[in-house]
Amino acid sequence: MRALHLPSLEIVDRPDPAPGPGQLLVQVHAAGLNRADLSQRAGHYPAPPGWPQDIPGLEYAGEVIATGPGTTYFAPGERVMGLVGGGAMAERLVVHQREAMAIPDGMTMPEAAAIPEAFLTAWDAIVRQGGGHGGHRVLMHAIGSGVGTAAAQLAPILGLTLIGTSRTAEKLDRCRALGMAHGVLTTEADWPAQVGAPVDVIVDTLGGSYLAQNLALLAPRGRLVVLGLMAGRSADGVDLGLVLRHRLQVIGTAMRSRGTEERGVLLEAFTQEILPHFGRGLLRPIVETVRPMTDAAAAYDLLASNRTFGKVVLAWDAAASPAPA
């Protein structure tokens, strides 16, 4: 099989994998590109034990072509998508049946590949980690990202008032159309004041100097869910007294480090509670561009540029679609 190799991003030949008990062999058609892939290529985010260290990719969409002993969830010919610890940017991938979800009818493979990481991460961060529920105010940083555009669509379904931040006014306008209630430009010095009333949950992909501002924006007993560290791994000027007085919670979360059991529980709940909304037209993956796997280097550069809105997807059988201006 062909596979994308790290760090060169060249296409290499690798032996075909074989499914074991409870596993699926998936013919991968498309894989979503994530910032974790950029970090792994740079040598900062190795794959967990048991997953390929030199083949990137955390989410996939494809077709089951074989099953291992004891497999009951899916059969050959069925279309599936899901999350993995690595290796999704190969033509064939072995996954446990609990780590796969059925692709909604009528959805293309590149669209399906844009769902797992963005929507599972957003839903898990807001609801399962952050405790967000109807009537809550939620602040989502980097709203134009894949996770952000997913959160914007989930907010009306969950009964949340979602405030989003971005460095680009155009991205805020586009997210209002998706379901975001209010947008905040972080390029303005007084951006925290623009958030308005305190928020119950903050989903932070930035870290760094934003930590102190985030804590100050939380309502009493509020939750800060940290997903990423685009602005840095450390922060100065944090008032821990505020954390004590307001009984705040700071929660770190990551999909990649979760094992099959934990990931399986999450996917089962998502399949029951959220996945049907795609078939009803209430949710849709936002895909900025689909690039051929042979053009992976350009796709990596595009994602790193922060000019994208939604997801960048790599596909084995795709012609390049236009990149953003």
C-alpha cells in the first residue's frame, strides 16, 4: 500500500496491514489534516505507543474491505469514519470496530474525513468535559478552525449561546451564519470586554498569554477546557486567587492519547446523540479545500498559514481544489 511518510511527506510503499480480533481493515479514501499533524512532523507530538510513528493522520474516511475474528459492528462494503492514534494517511488502515462510525448517507469521503476530529472534539470539550448545557454561555477561541466551525453549528442544537474569537473579521461573519451568537476580534486590545457577561465554559486552543484573560472571563464555577497551545505552553501573571474564589476548573483534554475503550465510549455516545443531525441537515462538515495526498506538503503549509476556514482534507483519489486566496 501507499502511505505518506514523515517528515518528508513523500509517498512510500508499506506492507498491507491485517485485521485482528474485533478489528476492521479500511480502504482509506480521505484523511483530515490537523494541527497535531503539523506538530508531529516538527518532532513535537509523537504518536502514542502502538500507532505508526512515521505515518501521520488522526482521522479517516473509507470503506471496510475485511474484518477480523469476532467483528460484529461493520461488514465489508460499509463506509466508515473515525479517529485513530496515527497512520490514517495510508491507503489501508486497521482500526478497532469501536473506533469507527457509519458515514451518513449522501456524504462524500472528503466530507466525512472532516467530521471526526472537529465534531467529536468540539462536542466532547463543551459538553462532556466542560459540562455545557442549555442556557450556558460558551466562549470558543479560534472559531474559524475545524473545531470552531463544528462548535458554531452545535451551539443551537445544544441550546448554547456561543461567543467566538478570531483574528479575522471575515471568519467571524461566516461563523455567525453557522450558529455563533457573537464574534470577538482578538486583534483589538480590549477584546475581553467585547465578550460581555461572564461565560460558563471556555474552549481554548491558544494557551499562553490567554490563560489569565480566560480565567477572568469565567463565571463562578466556570470551566476552562484547554485543547491546544498555539500561543505557547506557559503563561505569566495568572491569578490563582481568582481560581480559588470563583471555584474555577482548568481541564486539559486530548483525543490522541485516549485508548480504545475511552475512545469507543465517546464514539458510541456521539453516534447516538449527534451523528443523526448530519442526516437531518442540521450539521455539515466545513471543508476549505481537498488536496491530493501527493500534494501533502502544500496542504501542510496551507494549514500552518492560518488562512483556512474549516478543514483541510487529503484524499488519495482527488484532484486539487482551489486554495483560499
